[in-house]
Amino acid sequence: MWDWIASAAAGERVGQAATRVLEVLGQEPRFASYASAAALAERAGVNAATVVRTAQLLGFTGWPELRLELRSRYLASLSAGEVLAEHAEAAGESGDLVHAAISADQANLGMLATTVDATAVRAIAAAMHAAGTTVALGSGAFAAPGVQLAHVAAIMGYAAVSRQGGGTSLINDLRRLGGGDCLVVCDLWRLPREIATAGRLAAERGATVAVLTDRRDSSLARNAAHVVVVPSEGVSLYPALAATMSVVHAILAELARLGGQRALESVAETERLWEQAELF
């Protein structure tokens, strides 16, 4: 955590009060990752306004956005078993994981509502609308947002496909991407090397790269035209997808608006084909 904090603060004039805040962030990442601005201020011996100013010094809009980044980074540093232990300790003795999971999703959506970069979401939709081809990419469980994005976009008439994982099939998809095309990548918790490579190769070939991630400086962001940061903390072993799926929902809504009558006609034609094929 120290390396990231030092990098984020590099080149900035950091006063004594802000330095105390940064020391707490670096020395107590677990505490800082869930503390309120007031609690962090008390620990650092400063006021809450100093915490907000320090967050802005690091390039964030305020403490909630910085805390989201800290939490994602802290959890990404843990193994799956350690993440489970972290959540078990936080859950206490209630053991009601059903309601805990729902509450976690509600909290993530609430955080998303206050931190989402709506301009970036609209820009991703615009890039997909203008693209000749869109590839939606993710690995394992985190391929799910891309599956929905590509499937519904295709129903609206867009040339969109989803890809899970890498290998030669991914290279074939990347080979077809060029200027005017789009790659949308979902990057949560840990980033597989081949997904990172795909982002770099797509950008080198002139495609627009868009990233949905729970870390603002995901290595994919270096080659991305558009980055949307989402909260992803769950209650068990792995990240939750509710906030990411909400962003996908928003992208698809924008695509429908941009597609206008053409999108409506494509949906109608698809439904006619469903009926002819007696799918439902």
C-alpha cells in the first residue's frame, strides 16, 4: 500500500497534517479501508476536512472514492481464504449471510451512485455504438458482465461478442479488432496476465479500450480510453457483481437510446425469429 500511496502523492506538496493521514493509510490499510472520514481523522490527529483534502490531493473527488480504492486494494492483497476470514469477522455472530449479501449489494450500489463517472459510462456506450465490432472480455466469474453486455447489444443490432478467458480464441478475436472497434474488459479483484495483454494489444491495433474495474489504476487503465470504477466487495470469498452489472445496465440503456429506431427494429426482428424458432 505504501508504494501506491507514495506514487499517487508524487510531485504534490504534502503538508504535515496530510502526511499524518497518509501514514495512517499506509500503516493501517485494513482500518482505513472501512473507516469514516471522521474516524480516520481522529486516528491521524487531524480534522475531517483534512482527510477530504488529502483524498483530493491524491486525485480523488473525496474520501468515499479514496476509501473505495483502498478497500479494493486491501482485499486484492488477500488470498480467497483470507477474504473469507475478513468477512466472517465482520459478520460477527449473526451468520445471516442471505441478508448480509443483499445488504452488501445495496451498499455497493449506494456507493456506485455517489462515485460513478457517468460521463465515462456514456462514452463507453458511444464507442460501442460507433464500433464496427465490440468484444466484451472477462475471466471466470467476471466474464458475466461481458456476457450480458454483448448478448443484449447484439439483440439491438450491434456486432458484439463476449469472450471468457484467453488462449488462441482470444487472439483470433483481437486480430479482428482495429481502428473503430471496441474492447470492453471487466477487471475485478485480480487481473489475469492474458487479459492485461489483450488490453494492450487491442489498444496497439487502434481499438478503443474500455475498462470496468474496482481499482482506479488497474494496469488495464494505461491503455484504456474509458475507465469506470465500481465497488465490488461481497460477503464471502469473491467480489460481488451487482454494481458492475448496474453499469452494464446503464451502458445498454444508452445503447438503446443511441440506436433509436434501428435498435427497436432489430429487437423486433429478433423476437420474430424467436417465435419462428419456437424458442419460448
